[in-house]
Amino acid sequence: AVINGSETLSCKVKVRACYTISKKSKLMDVGKNKYSKYSSAYVNKYTRDWYLFRSHLEKLEKLGGGTLIVKKGTYNITSVLCIPSNVNIIFKKGAKINKTSNTHTSKFKASKTLFELVPVSKYNKKNWAKKYNGVKNVKIIGEGKNEINMNYYHQGVAVTIFHSTNISISGISFKNINEAHSIELDAGKDINISNCKFSGQKGSNLSREAINLDIPEKFDKTWSACDKTNNDGILIKNCKFKNLYVGVGSHYYSYNNSANSQIYHNNVTVENCTFNNMKKFGVHALNWANCKVSNCTFDKISGGKGDVCGIMGRGSQRLDCTGNTFKNIVNSGSEKGFGIKVVDYELGNSSIPRTYPTFVKGSGDEETNYFEKSNNYENVATKAECKIIKKK
């Protein structure tokens, strides 16, 4: 079913189990973990909501999957919640996840991340997730008005997705990040993010994206292998980005030493999205290949240092930008910015081959898709047209 453009599920779906929780729900006992009997040294008014979610998600892991329906209410979450495979989380209208920073107990501290796609039983197992063999078949769905509010928690991430396959996030409003991302997406395959809203950001690092596409190479997640697996098959559709630094993008590159080549995120599509009041870029396509940005609107991109543009194609191969609209793009000071800018990527190491971008220009885009090339690069990969289109 579809409600307000968002996919919905119910307990009628054939799943292994289905639980509905509210602010008044009791904690669930799971095996040896008798959460319902935990003392106030662990469960207090600041940590109870976390234990409520944890106990039910842990139960779903034991059962091999299922659905968790979250009813209306504000749930204060201090620490990380682990989502296993084959799980659907449905936030009903009025459900709000509120990131808090103090557990008010010496037993454990608050974490930076809210949700991580990993079974809690594997959380401390070194390199448990590799390639695309981590958590699979997860849906996080918002029905009606709901939100995940990070409350500007420093370096706090709402959802971390590493080495996962067939993941869908829809209908969620992500708010208020600080030197971090709403969604950290690394080594993902067949990931769909749709009908979501992203807004509110603080911090001095203008490269922080609301949705970050990265490669696991130097991360602090014990359970995730740093095996340099790229993202492959990412769809970001019908989303709204507002009052952020960068909407969607990457800010690090990775290199395959044995093959003597760059590693590219592959088959990334951003379509029918709006980017409003961004400081740096709407989309930062750093070392992307076979990707498409289409039918998006970029309005009021300004305030950042250096290059400011709607779409930055940095070292990307076969970047297809068609049917996009650009308005009010201003570079540093009063200099006019560009709707699209494509540049090669200088790695600062002469032994590593430079990446030369290619740009596939759709027909009839001369009036809206203007772009600039720089650094005198050669258009070597596909010989795609890369003519400079002057802004009128």
C-alpha cells in the first residue's frame, strides 16, 4: 500500500513476527536478558525507550526477522540500536525519534549513532560484515508525519548502513545533524531512499553530506571489514534537502593498489529531488561511475568557500545530468556559480593515476544544464560531449 507517497506495511504482511510498541509498552525478555527485571541502575526515564526498542529488535533477531510497528509518541534514544536482517520498522504518524546525550547511569554511555544495520549478537565480532554480505532485506518506513531528530549531537549519525543489500528507507524526516551525516552508506548494494526529507545542519566542515556515499577503509566499526567495497545500485528519489551543506555525495576517494586504479561508486541515481539553501553542493559526485542526476531542482546554493555549484562532478565517469533546473547559485563573494561543474581529481600523489571525468549531456539541456570544465582535462573515457554552455 502507499500512503502520502510512502510505502507502508502492516502486521498482515506475511512475516515471522510482528510487534507493536508505544510509550506505555513493557520491555521484552529475550533469552537470558530479562530486561523487564532490570534495576534502575540500568533502566531509568532516560534509557527506558532505548531498552524498549533494543529488546524488541533483539527478539526479532532471535526469530529470524519480522516487523516492529512504532506508534505515536516521542522516543528518547541514548545509544545505538542494532537492526538485523529481514526486519521492517514502521513509524506510524506522530512517531518521533529524539537523540539524547546522557544516560544518567554509570553502566553505559550514549553513542554517536542511532541505528546501525548489524545484528546485536555480531556487534563486537571483528570484520563480521564483508563485501555485500552484511544485513539484508530491511525496510525503515514512515507513515504520515514523523521524524528522526539528531538534536545537533556532535558527529551523530541517524542511520549507518555498511555491507548491506536490499535496504529501503522511505517517508522519514531527518533533522539537525552536526559534523555528521543523516545516513552513512558504505558498501551498499540495491539501496533505495525515497520520499524522505533532510534539513538542519551545524558545524565547520562544509563537506558533510546529509546522505554520504563512502567506502569502508578507515572506520571505527569493529563489525565492519575495511575492505574498500564500493556502493553499487543506489537510488535516491523524491527526496527534499534543505538548509544543509551538501545534500548527497562523497568526500573521500579510495584506491585499488593491486589493480592500480581508482574505486568508483557505481550506478548511483538521484532523481526528482529538490535541493534548497545548500552552502556547498546539491550533489557531490566524487569518483562515481555510470551515474545519473535527473529532473532535480537546485535553488539557493551559496555561502560556502571555494567552488559552489548544484552538481559537482569530480573525477566521475559517465555522469549523466539531464532535465535539471538551477536557480540562484552564487560562488564565494558575489561571483556567479555553476549549475554543473566537472573537474578531474588531483590526488596529490604522482604515482596514482588521475581520474578524468566524462559528462553525458542530454538533448535540450542547453538552457538549464550549464557547466564548466577545468584543469584542461582530456575527455578520454567515452568521448562524451563536454562543451561549455554559457550561462545567460
